[in-house]
Amino acid sequence: MRIAVLLPCYNEELTIEKVIRDFQRELPEAKIYVYDNNSVDSTADIARRCGAVVKQEKLQGKGNVVRSMFRDVDADVYVMADGDDTYPAEFVHELIRPIVDQEADMVMGDRHSNGSYQQENKRPMHNFGNQLVKTLINKLFNCDLHDIMTGYRAFNRDFVKNTPIQSEGFEIETEMTLHALDKRFVIEEIPIEYRDRPEGSYSKLNTLSDGIRVVKTVFWIFKDYKPLAFFGVLSVILLLLGLAVGLPVVYEFLQTHKIAKIPSAILAVGLVLLATTSLTSGLILDTIVKQHKDVYQLLRNRLPGRPLEREAGDKP
């Protein structure tokens, strides 16, 4: 069984050697790929000296790196981690076991269940952002995941070769999780220890801008994956606004048989028409999305040698 360890990197010369050595110790049979994302330090040279396969990704952003990794690397089991030494390699055996045993399509390293992320992470807004995204997605897809944005994951070939990557930056983890939920890939979570970056190493995350991008990703995917719910909520809001503006006009007409508030009447009619249009759009798009899911599943079924086949009623 071919195992590939994928390490997206940007200016990680302080930690990349230790990360590679740790994975070489834990998985001596694995092939380690370091994708250097325009680093200006010695990350690529150190990784090459340690025996890793080093490739360059010119498009800046973690999402662009993962897209290239998924397209280029051919394996049976994929492990993705960061090059900053925040994810201990010792947990990789627990992470890949459900993949090897054909019990899951994607396994996520859960940093939150044991509290290690909250203790080690020195950026309070990151904790808040993680909790916000987790709550939104769990409500949206009626699931109970603990760590939506973890960067420590294992995948089977089926997932890697059937996951379109649209994200460019750090919202990539959120996109992969949403895709797995929507397309009914089997997900498992394994509690892991998390450690903060060593002294001298710095995070490339921008709390505000990357947080906004993640929330925008959730918003747009809500629209694309759950259009009836999205446009249904929008329709209800528009209808309530239309009623709030229009009921005084109706009451006035019933009392005086005249309409003096012409602008309010026009606004109320416009809002109700928008509500109707929004609901109609949601119904049409929901039908299109369901047809797309059917086509996607049919195309997946045609792929030879899928490592994980599920019976009806199995865990999504």
C-alpha cells in the first residue's frame, strides 16, 4: 500500500527538518512530498537534503498547494500535515488506520476534544473563529464534528481524486470538510495533541482576513449546496419586511377605501415579489443540485478499484 505524506510549506526552515524526520521515523515506507509555496528561506533545500520529494507551487496560498498535491501525487493513503511542527507525527498511525481498514474516506485530527488547542494556541481569535465555523457547519449539515479546520488529515484515493478544490488560501480545510459532508464521504475524527509553533517560527494566518474568507466560504457553499434553505430563509425575510411595510397600507385602505401611502404600497409589493422570486429560485436550484449529486455519484461508481464501498444506511 502506497502512503504519501503531503507537507505544504511556506518559510518553514526552522521546523521542516524535524517534521520530515519524525514522519520518516513513524512511516519509513511512506514517500514524503514537500510543496514549497514561494518560500524565501531555505525550506526547499533543507527538505531536499532530508530526502523528501520537493516540488514548487507558484500560485500563493495553501488551497493552491493542496490542489496541486491532489492532482500530482498518486498513492493509496494520503496524510496531510503542516510543516510547522504543530501536529505530532506520532499520531499518524491512528490517523491512517481507518483509511487502511477501509472504514473512512477522510480522517481528521481533532485538536479540540482534549483541550490541547485551547491550551497551546496563543491567538484567542483563532479559537473563536474555529468555534464559529464549527457551529455553523454542524447546524447546516446536521452533524457533530469537533474540529472543522484541522490541517492534520488522512484520505483515501477515492476522496483525493474526486474532490474539486476551489479555495486559494487557508479556507481549504473548511472546503474539504463541506465537500465530504455534502457528497456523503465517510468522515472520522481522531483526538490528537496539538503544540504551538516553536520560538522563532511565526504563523502565516491573518486572523481577520483569513477568518472573513472562511466565513465567506461557508456562506457561498451554503448557497451552492443548500439553495432551498438559503433562498427559503431569504424569502421569509423579504416576506416579513413586505408585510411590515404593507399591512399599514392595507389597514388604511380598509378604513378609508383610499391609499395615501403610495411609496409604501409600491415597496411592499416589490418586497413580496422578491420573496416569491427568491423561493422559486431556491426550488429550481435545489432540483439542479440534486441532479448534480446523482451525476457525481454515478461518475464515482465508474471509477475502478474504489477502496471503500458502503452499503445503504451506513454512516455518511
